[in-house]
Amino acid sequence: MNSKQKALMVLALSIILLSSIAAASAEDYSLTNAKIDMVIQDDGLVFVDEAITYHFYKTMNGVYRYIPINNFNMEDFAVDVDGAYYELEGNDDDSQIEAKVYLYKDKDKTEKIDPGTDVTVHYKYYMSDLLDVKGDNAVLNYYLLGEDWEVDLEEIEANVHFPEKKELDYELVPSGSAEGKWSGDTLTITGENINAGDGLALIVEIPLDEFASGFSNAVHNDTDDDDDIDNDIDNDKDDLKDLTKAKQI
């Protein structure tokens, strides 16, 4: 995929259930847990491994995932499933990735999962041009959770690994919905009872000296004016709060 121009570097997630007749309702399933492991490499490349656990109250076809990628590049997108057999139907272009994950209880993939089934779907991918270099920092603006969840999420744990063992200032948007704690090079973010439709974004300014010299997997801006940089970051935060992506089937 081609590199994009300077823009807000965020990931908005949309996860929708596939029903055999109509769109799934909140009574059809619950979201038990979202566990996210994110590694920011010293070359600017970012690896993400997400594990989303669903509890199904009725027979369902599977889950649907939509990821808009207008402002960064995504590579090696992969899916795996615990608790069911599955088939992946995917489509990607320069602006989005769409993945339908059909779930089955048998190896031959002829029978849908039963009510009462717990399934964990793993989404793994690499991202480049996610970091936005401004002055002496590389700014990470990233949605740990998008705003398109249809049901409440019982708990979230995100482990974000940075290139060096330094405790950096960070912001969670909206504030108060989760909390973070540093241990070595890892920021662990935890939260409970996240309401449907509430996103959770992480904003961190990472000093450039944590990265390899001349690292290229980021968007580099020309401005050196501190006021311009601060304004850009503040605008990014405002955009993060307002950003909503939706995809219905």
C-alpha cells in the first residue's frame, strides 16, 4: 500500500456480529474481554496482537471486522480463533480492511456454533506510518477501542511496549474510563465495564532518541515551531474525540 500524507494517525475499529437473518442485537452476545499487545519497534514499525472474547447467547454465523486505513499502512493482517473452527473471508484495498470470520463447531465446517459458546478471535497486523514525527517527538495517536462496539465490554487490558525503559507522559481519551501503569518498557492499561459506543484512545509523545537513527516507518513533518507542534497535537486530540467510523452489513 502507498504511504499516506500527514494526517491524524488513529485506528478505529468496528466489530459487528453476523446473524443468519438480520443484524445481531445486544441480547445475542456479550464481549467478555479485549486483550491487546502492542509493540513499538525502534524502526517505527508497530505490531499489534488483539484477542477479543465473545460469549454467544444464540447461534451466530460469526464476526465481522472493518478497519479504515486511510492514514497509515497495514501489513501481514492475520486472523486466528480459539474455541471454534473458522473460515476467513477478507477484502482489502488502500482505504480499508474488511474481514468476515465465520465460526463453526465441527471440523468440516458444516454446523454453526451453539448458544453458550465462548470464542476468542485474534487479529494480528503490522502498521507503518502510524507515528507522527513532530519536533523532537514521535506522536502516537491510537484507538485501543473504536467507537462502534454494539455492546458493553466487560474488561480491557492493553500492554504497549516502547523501544526503551522510560516512563513517558500519556493521555487516555476519554479520561477516567481506564488507567495505566508503567513497568520497564511497558505501559499496561486496564479498564472495566466500557459502555457500548465508547472509544478508548491512547496519546503518547515518544522522544526520538528512543528510535534508530533515520527511522523511516513514520510520517515526518517539517515544522520546528513549538507553537505549531503544540497546536497540531491539540488538534489531533480533538479529532480523536470526535472520530467515528461505522460499517453495517
